[in-house]
Amino acid sequence: MLNGSRKKPTLEKDGIVRIFERGTTEYDHTLEGLTRRGEADLARVEPVVRDILDQVRDRGDAAVQEYTERFDGRNVEHMQVPRDSWGAARERLAPQLVDHLEEAAARVRRYHEHQRDPGFRYLEEGVELGQRVRPVKSAGVYAPGGKARYPSTVLMSAIPAQVAGVKRIVLATPRPTDTLLLAAELSGVTEIIDVGGAQAIGALAYGTSSVDRVETIVGPGNLYVACAKRLVFGLVNIDQIAGPSEILVVADDRANPAWVAADLLSQAEHDEDAYPLLITLSRRQAEAVATEVQRQLETLPKAPMAREALSKNGLAFVVGDLAEAARVADEIAIEHLSLNVSDPYDLLSNIHHAGAVFLGAHTPEAAGDYAAGPSHVLPTGGAARFGSPLGVYDFLIRTSIIRYGASALKSQGAMLSGLARAEELEAHARAVDIRLTKDTHL
């Protein structure tokens, strides 16, 4: 264990990465704060979002159009994007980009086909038991349209729904680009509405004259979208409440600092509130990565955004050994976990909580964002402690199947009625007894 009294507790490289060493008060305090990063201030925007949802529920298209004009500064007279414009998008794109999108879609589809759930059925002492698994009839997919446009998010959100067997998939995204339109076509999307924000979530959840309501809503969005999803949950199902993007890289002393820095920046350029986090086994390695981050920032197109994210949330923890690295990683429960160490499998065996894990030096997080196969819609803010990546299972409903024969009911009758009477539910008990006696007037 490092002796915190002999070392400076923190180091800043031009305000970019703050380094904390194990054994210091700041190390423990900072780590504890990270475990609570998911406590997003949804309450701050809830009154506004609740009003938007109420208006959309009550006034439908008119409210959606008014809020779109107010927040986006544009008039959307027709929300539905004509289907014939989808095919035309392919012709306007560079052939190589079309090939890339088609290959990514195929890889995402192959991965999710492994998540199919056929249900099950078995017989036990005259009782037939089982679980029937069916897809929801309709799903809404939200793709952000603010700071960046992500056709990859369309692939990662809609293809699992298509593989699940969802017949109606509605994509909500403002000002869809040609790449988004092609991604929608490749993903099995059946409708596109040119609307974003909380009003889009309201239209999907409540339905309007232009948009029929859906049964589940998935996909990432800003704070207003996240709040809207939480408020409509119960009326419809949702996947999760997404927060800022985040990555934690665990790097031993053999890791290339330039590669590690590149992975940290790949998330820092997403959002000013992103979390680029690092765990190393030595201060020397932490400082080398911090220096590389600064160097690479100089030529990064989105340097201002990445710099702000690093300034706010760029943290490095220097630990004594990989056992401590695993403990810290587990506490943080990160969205993207990169294990840039010599034996990533051994380290992974001691880590339980992560949205997606990237093993080894040659596995950049960007592979998971685009074409590896698993969905990049992942639990954030520590929700990996109990949440899972978006998958086929998010679009499935399960029904329990139970069938008793006469002999099976006779065999279990005393137990069933006895348990019912133990809970003082006489009608439950009689529902069993009446089937086991000749007297039908209990």
C-alpha cells in the first residue's frame, strides 16, 4: 500500500487529468463521489418535462409541433418521414460508407441472434409448466440529434428489436441525415418521425394523430429525454435512464500510454460531462498517460468539448496492485471498461460490474461503438451494478404457463389450501377445495 503521507495527493497536467494515489484522503473521497455519479439532477428539469408530456398527451400533434418550433427553431408540419426518401439516401452516400454501414449492421445482427429466447416447457408430476416468450408489437427508438448524429445508435437500438421479432419499429430523431436514413433501413425500422426531445418521447408514449403509440421506448438522449422516459415508464416500458458517456481504462506498466490516452479521449469527445477515468499501477504511468492526453488534444477536432470533460471528470487512480484495481473498478461500475493489462481474463474474473468490457491492448472501445456486435447502449452512472446492455430481451414479454390435471391437483390440494388459509385467504382455499369435492356449494 502506498504511503500517502510521503507523496503529494494530487497532480494536475494543465488541468486535464487529476491523479490520486491510494492511501490518501482525496483518493477515498474522490472514489466515493464517483460511486454516486448516477444521481443526475432530473428533478431540475422535471417540471418542464412534465408540462411537455401533459401537453402532448392532451393536444397531440399541435403540442409536438409547437415545442419543436420553440426548442429547435423549425416548423415540422409533417412528422412522418416519407418512406421513398429512405432508399434515395443510399444513392446519395459514398459507396464505401454504405459498405461500412451494411457490414456493421450484419455484425450487430449476428451477435443479437444469439440472444433469442425460445422459452421453455416441462412436465412435473402431472403439472405442465412453461414460459412463453413473445416480442412486443411495437417499439420506439430514440436517436439523439443535438451535439452529434449517430447512425450507429440506430443500428445498436433497432436491430435488437428486429431480431426479437418486433413488427413495428418507430425511429424518433430530429432532422434525419442520409446516414441515419440508411441505418434505419438496414435495421428494420418501419417508421421515422422527424422530432426530438421530450416531445418525441411523449408522442411515442401517448400517440398522436400522426404517430400511433408504442409499447416500449429505448435509446439514449439528453437530460430532458431521460427525464421524459422515466416519467412515461409504466405507461410504456423503457430500457434505462442514460447518463453521460464514460470509460474506465485499467492500464498496467506495459500498456502504451498513447493507446490509453486515445481510449480516454474517445469518450471525452462525446460530451462535456463525460467521464474519462484511469487506473494505473504506478504514478509514472499515470503521468505518461496524462502527458499523452495533452499532446493528442492539440490536434483533436473536438478538443474544446474533450478538454472540458477531462477538466471536470478526468481522474486517474494509482493503486498498489491489480486486486485493488479490480475493487475500484467494481465500485465504479463503469459503462465501458477497458482492461489494457497483460492478463485481462484474470483481472476480469474479479470484476462483476461493467456495461461492456474490452479485453487487451488491441481492443479499442471504438470497436464496441461501431461494429464488434454488442449494442453500445449501455448502463451508465453506476447502473451496471444492476443493469445490462440493450438487447433482444428488452423487446420481449414473458408469460408463465400453468396447467394442472385432476390427479396433480388432488396431490397438491392440501398444500395449496393450507397455504391459502395460513394467509387468511379463505376464497383462495375454497377455489382449490371445490375442485376436489363433490359438493359444489362450499
